[in-house]
Amino acid sequence: MSVIVAVRKFDTTVIAADSLTCFGDSQRVPQENAVTPKVRRVGSSLVGASGWAVYDSILTDFLADRPPPDLMTAPGVFSFFMVLWRAMHDNYSLVNDQAQAKDSPFGDLDSTFLIANRGGIFKVSPDMDVSEFRQYYAIGSGAEYALGAMHNLFETDQSAEVIARKAVDTATQFDVYCGGTINVMTVE
């Protein structure tokens, strides 16, 4: 449970995330005792994940022996996640094929991803739908609060980093599953 935001403004794109680690609905880990980065560099992209923490291990293992994927366009992002999905079925025994929604014909990642790079900001939904955003977006349990903050701040003269920090801070103030320090990474 987390909040991860991406903001693109004044030729700068950043991702910011909280640092709180939770296990289920009942256990929070003190920040000084947890090492759980929510955003990683993948080639020239920043990739954040909200949902199952095991994706950090899967992505580390999956990307270890292959070149970075091209995540600069929505079709490129979709293609990467299709390859990842197939590899998860072949190499990891922990994939559930059935979507949580019983009336859905699609499999379910059961996590959401936010990607930022020079090409744009992309959200990968649990059903692997890829959406592109021009200015900002947020994922995680604190996303609604962060989106409200970014909507109100985007037209001001504040930088992408300041807007992202304030959005994550807003989520940490109102969502019980968000907290800790704010980590910001800039797209190179």
C-alpha cells in the first residue's frame, strides 16, 4: 500500500513515492527497519509499482539477464508487460490467471505500475491496460488524494518536483497506508 506519483512539467519529469512498508491491513514496518524501494530505474525509465511487493523480486530477476525494454510508448509498455506476463507463467509458480472480477475475461496482475520517461507517463492497470498521461498521474492507496493535490497545483508556477512532493505529502496526511519519507527520482 503506497502512493506513487509522476509529474511532467517544464521539460522535467519526476516520480515520487512514500516509503512506508505495510504487510496486509495490520502491520506497519518502522521506516528505519525497512528497505523497500517503490520505484526503480529500468533503462531510461522510472517504474513504480503498487500492489504485491513480490513484483520487486520478479522484476529484478526477470530483467537481470536481458537488455532494458523500450518503455517509451504505450505499445512498447504493453509489449513488455505481455512478455513479462508470459515469463511469469513459465518461470514463476505464483501467477493467478483469473481476474478478481468474476465477469472479466482477462487475467489480473493484481498490481498497478506507473512508468515515467522522456516518452511520457504511463499507467499499467491490473488487466494490463496501458493509459498515457501528459501532465501527471498517481497510483496506490493514496492516489485519490495525490491526484486532487496535483490537479490543484499543476497550473501554479511550481516545479514538477515540488508538485510531486506535495502530492505525496497530501496522500501521507490522509491515507492510513501511506507514510514515511518522500523519495523523488528525476527522469534523465
